[in-house]
Amino acid sequence: MTSTDHFDVIVLGGGQAGLTAAITAAENGASVCILEVAPRAMRGGNTRHTRNLRPMHESGAFPMEGAYGFDEYLDDLLRVTGGETDHALAELTIRESEHAITWLQDHGVAFQPPLSGTLHLGRTNAFFLGGGKALVNSLYRFAANLGVHTVYEATNIDLNISGTRFIDLTYQQESNTHRISGHCLVAAAGGFEANLDWLEEAWGPAARNFLVRGTPYNKGNILRQLLDAEFKQVGDPDQCHAVAIDGRAPTYDGGIVSRVDSVPLGIVVNNAGKRFFDEGEDFWPKRYAIWGRLIAAQTDQIGYAITDAKADGLFMPTVLPPLKSKTIDGLAKQIDIPAAALLQTIDQFNAATISGSFNHQALDDCRTQDLLINKSHWARKIDTPPYSAYPLRPGITFTYLGVAVDNQARLQVGSGNACENIFAAGEVMAGNILGHGYLAGIGMTIGHVFGRIAGKEAAKHAH
Amino acid sequence: MPTDKTTAEAIRVMTICNACRYCEGHCAVFPAMERQTAFTKNNIEFLSNLCHQCGACYQHCQYADPHEFDINVPAVFEQARLESYTQFLWPAFMQPAVLNGSRFMATSLLVSISLFLLAVTEQAGVSHILAPQVNFYNLMPHSVMASIFSFAALAVVISWWMTLREYWHSISLPSPWSIGMASYSAAITSALTLKNLDGGHGDGCYESGESPSLWKRRFHHLVLIGFFLCFSATLVGTFYHYGLDVPAPYGWLTLPKILGVTGGIMLLVGCAGLFRTKQTTDHRLVSSDNGYGMSLTVLLFFTSLTGLGLPIAQGTGALGLLLAVHLGCVLALFLNFAWGKFTHGFFRLIALLADEHQKTQ
């Protein structure tokens, strides 16, 4: 055990929210230390896998294409959350997001026009040049220049909280234990999506078949300690953002390349060979987030997206090629599901399609009728070999369970008061604003806005 | 063409990159990658030569080592480029020159300098080689110099023609006449401005780490401009000699001298800078280093150094030796033009042209 170092502000977690808080605190005169659990090469939490945020903007100046005003933004947020949001904090987030691009540019982050293949996001989302890791690198560089001290591979962080007040903490690095104290603590260490044990508590054994799309380091250690210290909770443990991804992706850290976009162009069956949801309900970017849960509800948490040759080349390329066969029978054997059941499903589906003019870039009029589960758009007969199948698994992106905060990013205690010296930013408190559903880029926006608020308030409190 | 192993790794990497696409704002490689319907040996030859080794995509890659995908575009493309320089090189018996870059440079220097030492000694006589001299042509007649280098230049041009023709066909470029002027002009502009070393944001490249830097681009500009100035000095000198019948040596304030001295100094600074940049390069971006890359920098540096030394040595006993060394450097440089790193400029230019041409299709 070494002697106790003291900082005005200790930031837990070195993703975008933590870095923004650390930089803001340092710019307001505080001495700052970031504890990052990952090694340097894997730093940045899930920010490493991100690529944009969603700023409100009236002008449509670069990098945005067209205006995205307050009212429209709020409508979008209310729609996707189904009202499960703290209205005041939601409005605060939207208003403050207007400054995000300028702030990031001033701190070394570059933007670019929307990436290809990102339908409809050019007006609402600002893309980081080079993606989230480029942003992370820029912010770490800026923080270091401000004198922010960063500790990597800081594991087993143990918070010493007296009542509702943060006193100090210990962490381990290379099997040495260190103790540091701070006037304030900013919790920005993400959710618990990489903690399969915790997921299993909420989801049951099904969680063992989940793939974690992001960082393997978000184990929820800090979130657990804050909830155990009786700070007020938001969200439920079984709420998470889960999309349908390639079932062959790595257990952790597969990121964006694990996506499979072929679902709306064909059908999806479970391992009994049966369809279970309308594959053509809406555009895939608007629907992939519900498919994670749909597949989680199937036996063994697996589904198969099946297309025929007509769909080839109409969706984003995948890392792994699909399983292919010249016959449905052969395909069923490859994916190990009952061939008779799959044949029957496809025959019924083909018989139910009504001809229309196919257009995969619009909500077209190709649909089925008289099926138990109809397909609303892009329904074409699956009849042209070779046939392709992608195995699909639930890929969890982030969790919604978090700690409640006020408009100064301060943790809330059960009695309705705010904690004096513990602040939160990023995924650990995103559930305050996003209690349900998802809006592309909203997580990074919340992280940015509350990172700045937490950094400023923590620095103010430390002086 | 790259070997199967390099091609296989490049295809693996491109397949992952094409599903990610986060880097498409950095340089021309990624938008070009997205246009390919499948990855083959041929389009890896194209994409790898389009890569300018700025390192941005590596430093910003969420899948770089220690991630299990272990994505490193600059390293695999550098290897693929080196293999394409080798495989297309004409005549085939010179191909080992690429794989043994430093040895080829050292040998060509040694042989060239020895030849010129012998020639100068023969011309001036052993006893007079160290006597103070003013005029080069007493040491080596202009006609001999002109013949040697005209012959060397012819060999260089033939070698370029044969080498680049193969590359041109291999990456499926159509006949030069069927490519639009706009494509030529855009490709040449990108080559001359080194657009692809600006990182996409204008702050430069990442070859030495996570902070962007414009120095590699600036030093390369110095080298390129310095080279053109020295080349112009030679052309103007030739015109003076044959056209105006004014033989060298020229005074400090004559056009050949002004062009040559300015160009020579730019080359010295630029080459020293590029050499320094190479020393600080993030070793992870480099797949192999056999001295091939640096051979051109070293030769340009010593050619300018000895060239700038000539007017200073005029009237002293050192002129004879220095002239032999300088001419030896120049001849070694000519060998590099044909079979060394110099060809990278043409490969890149053709790849840039293919890129511009594909955009119009």
C-alpha cells in the first residue's frame, strides 16, 4: 500500500463521458485523476465502438445535413422511450447537445460527412472522423496536456462511502493496492453488459447465449457499489439494448462488424424452423434493436436469417460469409434445423406473398397475406438458389439500469435529496433520459452533456 | 503481385474493414474498398498502392491488436506493395534488388563510384588526380558524361515502361486514351499535393503515433520540389551547353546554379527530415524493413551533398575525387530510378488514376 494521493476530482471510467468530465473539471481549475480499468490499448469503454452523436442544431452547418431542432428531437425521444424519461433532464440534454460539436472540435475531435450505408442519419447525427477510438485518442491527448493524471488497468476499485459522502477509494494495479482520496467522485464507468453473471440474474440462463458487442470491461463494479450504497436507482436490470447480430461473432468486442442486415430481405426462423415476427415491419436500422429481444425469447436464443439469391448484394457486406446451399433441404442440414419444418414454413410463406413492385429502399408493397405472422414489406418468394442463412444471436450493446441524477449530475438519495460529492455521467445514468427504446447517437449525447455538467459541478464543489 | 499469404491476409483485413467503414473519411483507400464487389489479388494490388501509409486507420482502429481481429491495414498493405514492386519489376532478374534494398544500394554505389574514380584517374592521370582543378571537363569530357547518363536514362525509361505497363494491366485500367482528362488531372493533383497524407482532416498523418503530424508530408514536398529543381537545373544546363554553347562551370547567379543549389538544399533538408520520420515511425505500421524504403532518401541526400560540394571544391585538389563520387552517386540514383524505391511514385500515381477512373464508372 502506497501513501494516499489526493485529487480534487476522481473520475471513474475513461470513455467519452469520463474524459469530458475530466477535461471540463481540469479546465475549471481542478486536479483530476482518471481511473480506467482497461489497458491503454483497449481504453475508452464502449466509446471505442461508437461513431456518432446526435446534436440538436438549427443551421445544418458541417458536418450536419439540414436542421434538427428542439421540438423534433424531443418528439423523437418521447416516441422511442414511450414517455419513460425524466422530462426536465431530457430537455436539458437536448438543449446542451447544441454545443457538442463545437466543444469536441475545440478539443481535437474531427468530424466527417455521414458514413455510407447510414440511412437517414446525415441530418440528425454527427459522425466522428475515424470513429470513436479517434475521439477517445484526441480527448486523452487533450486531457494529458491539461495535466489530467490517468491510471490504466485500475482494477477492483473499492469505494469508501460514508453515508452518502465519498471519502476515498482503493484500486489494484499490477497486484499492488493503491489508495487515493478526492473531494469529488465522477462515476462514468458504464453499465454491466459485459457481466454475464449479473445478466443471468436478470435474464435467467438465456443470458449465457448473449454476445456482448462492446468492451469486455463493463462489469458494472461501480454501478453495483453505488446501488449497494442505497443511491436511488433508475431502470430495470433486464432492460438492455440488444440487437440481432451474427451468431458466429466473438463473445465480446465484436462491435459494428458483427451486424447482419439481411433480415428484411428474407425470413427469420427459430431452430424449430418457424417464423416468429414480421421481418419487414420497418427499415432494418429502425428495427434491429427489437430483434435482439425477439431472438433472446427463442429456444436456445438463436434465429436464422434466410434469403435467396435475389437478396445477394442488397445489404451491407458481412465479415463471415453466410451458410449457403442450393436447396432448402441442404440449408436446413447446415444450420441443423428440421428440414421438413423449414420447407413447410417457406412453402407457406411463398404461397402467401402477393406480387408488388419490390424496392428495398422504400416501404414497398410486397407483403404476405393470411399468414399467422405476416411480413409487411419486401416479401418476395424464397425460390432462387443458392439459399443463404446467417445464424443470429442477441448482441447486447448496453444496459439501462443506472443511478438517478439531478440537473447537476449529482446522485440522488432515497429521501429525495442530492448527494454532495458524487456525480455520474454516461451509461451509468443514461437511464434517466432513455428509460426505454433507443435513438441512434443518444448514448454518446447523454455522455457528452452529463460529462460536461459533472466535470463543471465537481470542480465547483472541490473549490 | 502479392504472394498468396499476403493477399489472403489483405483480403481478410479488407473484409472486416468493409463491414465497418469507420475509416472512410481518412483517405482514398476506404471509399475505393467500398466500390469493390469482391476482394481479389488484383484489387489488393490496386488498394495497397493507393495506401500512402499515413497510419490514421491503424491508430483509430477499434479492432487493432490486442483485439482478436488484429487489424493492421498499413502493415499488410506495405507488404503487398513491396511484393507488387518486386513482381512487376522488369527485367525479372533485377527483382532481388527490391527484396535486398540496402544491399542493392550499397553495391550500386560502390560499383558506380569505383567506375568514375577509374575514369577520372584515367583521364587526368594518376599523378594529377589531386592537383587543383577548376574545370570538370578536364577530369571527364562532357561527351563521356553525356553518353553515360543518356544511356542510363534510356535504360531507366525502358524499365519503367515495361514495369508499369504490367501493373497498369494487372489492376484492370483500360487504355490510357479512354481515361478522361479530369481523372488524370485529379490523380496528378492528389499525387502532387499528397492529399492522402492529410488524414482527412488536414492535420496530417499518424505514422509516429496517436498525434497527427504534417512533417512527413512537408519533408516529402521538399524532396519532390528539390528533385524537380535539380532536374530542371540539368535541363537548363544542357540547353546552355548545346543551345547557347555556354559550357559549365556556371557562376552563382546563373539559372542552372540557382536552380541546382536551391533544389540541392531542399533535398538535403527534405531527405534528412524523411530519414528522421522513418526513425520515429510506429514500428507496428511497418511489416518489413530491408532498407528499400530508405535507399532513395539516402541516395538523394548524398547526391545533393556531393553536388553542392562541387562548386566549393572548385580550384582545389579535392575536385577530382569529389566529382567521381558525385557522378557515382548520380549513376546509383539512376539505378534506383529503374529498380529501386523511386518507382513507388509511379505505382501510386497509377493507383490514384485507377481510383479516379473507377469513380467515373
